[in-house]
Amino acid sequence: MSEYKFDRSAFRMMTFQDSDASNIFGKEVPYAERLRQAYFLISKAYGFTMENQPRLDRNYFSMRKMNP
């Protein structure tokens, strides 16, 4: 396994005003669009596509009713 190296060229120091101006998830963007963008970033991070989405493994997740 190769050593992970931090890419320092991907980020830069900004003022608060510059950071607010470059925010793509601002309040004027609808929630549906924010969710679509977030799902796209998650799919890229975990390496799946919209056509080949991961399935929920039922061996690890289950649901049952609580007894009052």
C-alpha cells in the first residue's frame, strides 16, 4: 500500500468574505440541488456511479419495534 500524501495545492488561505463568495452551498441554492451535489461528491469519494449504487447490507443493519 502506498503512502498517502497530502495535496497542499488543493486549498488556499482565504478571508471570510472570499470564503463566503465561493460557497456553492449558499442559502440561495435550493435544498434539492444541495442534496444532489452532496450525493455526487459522496459517489466520487466512495467510487460508485448513479447506475451502480451500493446496496444496503442487511447482515449489519436491522430494524425492530421497541417494547413499551
